[in-house]
Amino acid sequence: MNPILQAALGSIVRFFLAALFGYVVKAGIWSASEAETYVGAGTLAVLGLGWSLWAKYRDRIKLLTALSMPHGVTENDVKEHIANGGATPSVSTPKDEVPHIRQPRAVEDIYPPDAA
């Protein structure tokens, strides 16, 4: 399975478990004052879910970029490459494949100059 998809599914499952507790509030198992507390907690859970997914995505990009760069580059080199908009491998690269940096197409390949 795609590694980024695995990470996303894990985060989504945790989110739905939190939603299950929201249902418990709606069903009246918890009081209204407790419900206010859980709404605040739910908001934090959604923010946590978003942050978790973003962090996993960003870390995957760093890992694959480092694996595709020449031997001997430092972590700072990788971060600088990404920060400067350098090409990176696809985050959906399977774990059993060597990541390759996608080279951007040249403008001339997309829009060939007129022969006339």
C-alpha cells in the first residue's frame, strides 16, 4: 500500500474514533456542560489531524528527496533544495522502488518554437 496513504488512513481512523465520542454526547450520555468541553476538544482534534497529515506529507517529501539526491548530502542540503523549489520525487512512490526526482519539462518541449 502507498505509504502516504497508510499514514493518512491512520490519521483518519483516529479522527473517526474521536467522532464516535461526539455521538456519545449527542446521545445524551454526557451532559450539556460536558458537551461544551468536548466541542473544544473536537476542534483541537481536527487541528491535530490536519497538522498530523501535513507533517507526515512533509516528512515523506524530505525522505524521498534525500534518497534521490547524490550520496553525501546533508539534511540541511535537502531542506535547502526543497525550500528553493527544487524538484522532488512523487510522495506516492512505493517503499520498494527507488525514488527519482521528476525533472520539469522544458518550455520548448511544451511550446515548440515556430519553424517559420
